Amino acid sequence: MTNMKQTGLRKMTIRRASLHAVTVLGLTFVACTPSGSAPSDTETTVQTPELLIPATATLERVGELLYDPMADSIHPDPRMASMIRLGFQISQDPQTYASEFVGNDLTCGNCHLNAGQRDRALPLLGVAATFPQYRRRDDRLVSLEDRIGGCFKRSMNGTAPPYDHPVMLALDAYLNWLSEGFAMGERPAWLGQNEIAVEARIPIEELDVNGGEELYNLHCAPCHGLDGQGIDLILAKPGPLWGPLSWNDGAGAARIWKLAGYIKHAMPLTAPGTLTDEEAQLISAYVNSHERPEYPDKESDFPDGTRPADAVYDTLVFSTHPLMRAEGRQP
Ligand code: HEC
Ligand code: HEC
């Protein structure tokens, strides 16, 4: 225990030291931390929310960054700096910067809020240092590039850029930059937190989609629209939650409990974190009860046979979609 704490402290100190170094150079990204001041080295907790934009931040802060890749002198090598910036730009606007690999209207930043710099919204800070890792869905060792490619194929309903393609390399550069100062192989406490606790999970078949629709119309439609396609809010435009321009049925977000974990902790952006576990699951069931693109390779996921119980589109888990609303529609 003590050991873990000490290691965590060391890691944070390294990260903070590099932030201080940047402050000395006269740059601005430390100045926009939530507290408005540079982090202090005297705090010792491993889970340090000040390294991330807080989970409670509302719509006004949707464009905020703690680590701004567009700031001057982010890297001594200007070629590296420009790849880090390109990676950030791809994550915010893949339709412009990576169009050949994208098959829908979503951006990485729609789901990984504040370009992966926000707590409880699928943060990407420190994630590069956790690869390679074994994943059940693939049943083999996966690299960061595999994982990025996975989000392209599923969440973006597109194709994975080749490992040596500038799009992949630039995203690699941005994510590695977000992991500077983190110890290799250590998992920051904020990763994997967009979950519904096992004991709070409601069996999929018991989720009432009509109840979910009412909650959606109340809490979500003001920004996402009754049609789920997203309203331009000037500060940001949410991506489509369903339909042909949304994530496909092989995406993590197509799984009811997984999406509920996101909704519960990251939405609604008027008051994130205020929905109950049940409300989040009902809304998730409603969102995922709509039609969306089909992921062609989903039958080869989870080759060890232990398929997740919330993958409603997976015909090996459910023979027909248990929540699909439109009559006579099959998965
Ligand atoms: C529809 C929402 C969505 C979009 C769009 C999306 N992702 Fe993800 N991403 C997820 C979810 C959900 C997970 C976590 C899945 C899980 O828990 O297994 C994830 C996981 C990741 C991870 C691994 C994080 C970890 O904690 O191990 C990386 C890296 C990543 N995404 C990168 C990207 C990139 C790059 C893009 C854009 C090309 C992108 N994502 C677009 C939803 C999305
Ligand atoms: C105040 C406006 C607002 C409300 C209310 C809101 N959202 Fe969002 N939501 C957003 C914005 C803006 C984004 C994209 C953020 C970005 O791109 O930086 C987003 C992103 C998402 C995403 C990521 C995928 C996508 O399509 O963009 C999901 C899923 C989501 N919201 C679900 C919900 C649900 C479910 C509710 C209701 C419980 C909800 N939101 C309420 C503004 C809102």
C-alpha cells in the first residue's frame, strides 16, 4: 500500500515538475487549471483531480484544455510538436483531418471530452503508458495503435489507419504527449471509471425503453434533439446518438451498461453525475434501442466465448434485439 502511494506520488511529482518547467517558460496552460494556479508539490493524493478537468464541469467548459497542444514550445523538436498538434486536431475534427478512415459524424472529442483531459468522461491522460495490454475482446496483446484503430472501426464506424500512417502516428504523438511523466505500466486511478457497479446493473431484458424515452426527452433532448442527432450549441455540437451517422453496434457505446456508465458520470452537461444508476441505464437502453450501423466483424469479438451480457446487438448473446422499438425489426 505504502509502496503504491509512494509510486503514485513520484509519478505526480514528475508530471507537476514538467508543468512547472512549462510555467517557467512563460506559457499559459498551467494558468487555466480549475483552481487558477499552478498545482502544488505538497499534495500527496494519487487521485489528483487537478490533473484533469473535473467531472462536474458543465457545458461552458466544454472547450477548455489543461494541456494545450497549440501552445508554444510544447516540444523542443518542432516536427514532434507539429505531429502532437495534428493528433489533437484529428481528435477534434476527424472528418477534416482523417476523413478516409471515418464513417460517421462523431469526433473522438465528442466522447473523450475536453480532448481526453476530463475526469469521468473516458479520459486519455496517462493512457499511453498502460499499453500494451491483454484485452478480452481481442484475446491477444493489444497496442495503443490497436486501441486507436478499434475506436476508428467501431466508435467512428470507419477503418483503422495503418500503423505507419500519419493519422495513426499523429494520434500516437498526442496521446503519448498526454502521458509524459507517467510511469510505464502503471494505471492511473481515473482510467476505467465510466462504469455502472456490478451490483447496480439491471438485467437488459428488464429495462423499460419507454421509461428511458421519457427521461431522455427531459434530460438529454434539449442538447441532443428529440431525433438524437445533436443540436449545434455554438460551444460544441454533440454527435449523433443513433442512426446511420452514429457509432456502430460493435462499439463499446453500443453496450447498455457501458454507455450507461458514460451517461451516469459525464452527462447531462447541465449537471453531470446527477442521474441515478437506474436512470442512466434506462436512458442508455433507449439510446441503444435505435438502429445504427452494423460492425461487420463483431462475430469474431470475444473469441474465448465469454461475451458480455449487455451486447444487445450480438446475436450470440441475444437471438433478437431485446430492446429494439420499431416493430418487426431484427438486429
Ligand atoms: C462513441 C464514443 C467514442 C468515440 C467517438 C471514440 N471513442 Fe475511444 N473509447 C470509447 C469507449 C466507450 C472506450 C472505452 C471502452 C471500454 O471501456 O472498453 C474508449 C476507449 C479508447 C481508448 C482506450 C482508453 C483506455 O482507458 O484504455 C483510446 C486510446 C481511445 N478510445 C481513443 C479514441 C480515438 C483516438 C478516437 C477517435 C478516432 C476515439 N477514441 C473515439 C468511446 C469512444
Ligand atoms: C447541456 C447540453 C447537454 C445535455 C443536457 C446532454 N448532453 Fe450529451 N453531450 C453534449 C455535448 C456538447 C457533447 C459533445 C461534447 C464535445 O464534443 O465536446 C455531448 C456528448 C454526449 C455523448 C457522446 C457521443 C455523442 O454523440 O456526442 C453521449 C453518449 C451523450 N452526450 C449522451 C447524453 C445523454 C444520454 C444525455 C441525457 C442524460 C445528455 N447527453 C445530455 C451536451 C449535452
